[in-house]
Amino acid sequence: MGEKQDLPSLVIVDDDPSVANQLSLGLRKDFVVQIANDAESAWRIIQTDHPDLVTLDLALDGQNPEIGFTLLERCLGFDPFMKVVLITGNDSEANALRAVEQGAADIFGKPVDIRELTVLLNRVLSLGRLERQNAAILKQLGDEHRLGALVGQSQVMRGVFKNIEKVAPADVSVLVLGESGTGKELVAKEIRRLSYRATKPFVSINCGAIPENLLESELFGHEKGAFTGAHISRAGRLEMAQGGIVFLDEVGELPVPLQVKLLRFLQDHEIERVGGRDTIKLNVRVIAATSRDLEDEIERGRFRRDLFYRLSVVNIKLPPLRERSDDVLFLANYFLDRYSSEYERGRFSFTSGAKLAIQQHTWPGNVRELEHRVQKAVVMSSGRLLGAEDLELKEIKGFRRLPLKEARQEADRQTIIEALRITGGNISKAAEVLEISRPSLHELLLKLGLDAHDYRSRTTRGGL
């Protein structure tokens, strides 16, 4: 009795009782099977028993596939990770492709070979369990993979998180280095969140986006009549940040005369407005950021060395995304889950081609580019599977559609790789996740040309 309860649950939905009974007889050794001959009875069972798997015949009245499409949509709306396999007889290829685009896990043709179907159902079941685990990781992330709005699982990003946590309470100037789109302002906001200034103002100014003739007034404010058009006195950004933090983005763009004035503020903690004579004492922490090589700018005479030292009591360097190979797919899935949930679009996933394209793209726009591509794809896609073209990425040369047997083998390969990644290359744990024996996993690894050692974490291999 206990063994039967441990079996995965399956609902067979087919309007032909003889077909449904045949499937039930063949599959009940491996699954707890229930049968539904119409969409409404199937929906009642699914809501009540929440099965792991559903096999679905689209034309549940013998002719109208829209009944099956509606049930498919309801199933995935109820549980985005539920695996629905289409059992198709006379359905057109267009309907079959549409079902996959709307989230069906796979297609299986009639007449049914029970052994092949059992293999397929077990494979999609394992995939569904891995997806649930991944979603739980992405949702919870935990301290190891997330610091506020900053996300990453790579070793270098964990180092960034630790540096932020160390420097945040110290109340010193920080210089954040990194290319455009790497998340420099997010670092500044996390420093603020973890500091005693968390409830005080956070004022951001992009030094490269404001015309040079207006920048001094923006930073330091001005008095009435200081220049043409100065009809009233106005506080600058530094003054607005009193008690809190000012974030100077692209500080390398500051003209040299303003660098002198900023240096004076950092030394004396006081400013004078443009056109003013009175000094204003300020208690403001400065976090600066730049995508430029300031050492090179200093050598060229375009940036003051003394200002550099004042700004960079602590440096935090953000690597470009192309150097964070461990994070690319992780972040892509994070943004996919985030935006599909935010826009209430249901469960999305990437095709194998999309994953290859994501991994091969050089990401000149870094994390910002990745986020925007995924966000746009979620908004614009009409199906549940996002391909390389949905991300406006080039399909990897040599990627091709595979025959069914090869496609299933490739799916098995990706499922096992995912299990090895989750378990850090631990074969025993991976076998448990996949619900197969260790010898079976060893056999599959040999067959698919995989080596578990390639997926072991650095700590498992003996430290950093």
C-alpha cells in the first residue's frame, strides 16, 4: 500500500474509453492512474488531486481541439509545473506545435507504445521536479545567491556581496567600478540599505548626462541671481542628500574644475552654492561609480589623483557579464520567472536553442541587456517556449531540429546535467533527484558522454 502511494500520479484524459483503459492497464504499474473521458471531469480530478502528470487528447468531443487547448491552459494556470503530454492521433501538426507552444511538455503519437510512453512520462516527470527545485531556488535564492536586488551564484558575485556587507556600516567613501549595465547603482543602494543611513535620502546624479555648464549648479546649488535664469535660490544634489547618501554615477565625466570643488567637499564636508558666500556644513556619504579606467584618466591628466584617493577608500569591482559564465543562465531564468509572474503570463521556459544563444552571446550591455531582452520576450511572445529569436539573439550556428529519438536523448542529457548542477556533481544525490539508481545514472553518464566531476563545486574540489 505504501509503495503504491509513493508512485507519481497520472490523469489520463481521453474521450475514447477503450484507449483510456488500455493506457491505464499499461501504466498503472508505474503510476497511480485516474481516467477522465471529458474536460470537466478531468478538471475536477486535477483540482482535487493535483496530479504530477496529465496525458491529454485534444479533441475530447471527437472533433473540436479547442476543448483540449482550454483544459491545457487551465492545467498550467493551476500549476505551471504540471507536465501535460499530448497523446495525438489525427491532430494536425499545427495543433501539435500550438500545444507545445502553450506549454505541453511533449507529444506522443497513436497507436501508443506503452514502454516508450512510460520512458517519456518518467523523463518529463523528472524535468518537472527539477523545474520546481530551480523555481524554489530562484524564489528564495537565500543569502548565498542574493543580496537585496543583486542576484548571482558565481564565486565572484559572492565576493561582491561580502564586500558590500563589510563596507556598508563603515561610512566611508566607496568607488564602484564596472562597465555600463553591470549594476553599479544597485550596489550603491545595497550599501545604503545595510548602513545606518538606510532611512535617509538617497540622491543620484549622472555626471555624464548633465551639460557641463549646468553640472556645478546641479551638484552644489545656486543663489538667486548667480547666473542668467537663476530667479530663485536652489539647493544642489549634495545638499538634498543631507544625512544620507549621494551617488555620483560616471564620476569620471566630471570636468577638472568641478573635481577640485568636489575634493574640497570631501575634505571639509562643506560646500558653497554657486554665487553664494556662506558655507553649508553637510553630513553626506559619497558613493561614486565609473565605467572608465580612472588610473588611465589620471595618467592622461583628465582626473585628479587626490580626488581618486578620496573617492576610493574602498573599491568594489563588478565584472562584466561575459566573465560571469556561471550567472548567465541563472540570471536569465531569474528574470524569466520575475517577469512572467509580474505580467501574469503563466510559466515560460527557454528552448535549448535559446539557452545556447544566451550562453554564447557576449552581452555588451551586461545584466541590463539580458534583463531587457527577457522582459521584452515575455511581453511579446505568443507561446510558452522562448526561442533565440524571441530574445532577438542569433540561433547558434549548427543548432538544428533533431529527430524525435535524438531530441529525447538530448532532453535526457539536459535533465541529467541540471541534476548534476543542482547537486554539485554528487552522483548519489543526483540519482535521488532523478529517482534512478546509482548504477543506472553511471550507465547514462557513460552513454551520454558526461563526467560528474565537471559539475562539482570549487569547494568540493578543495577550496578557492
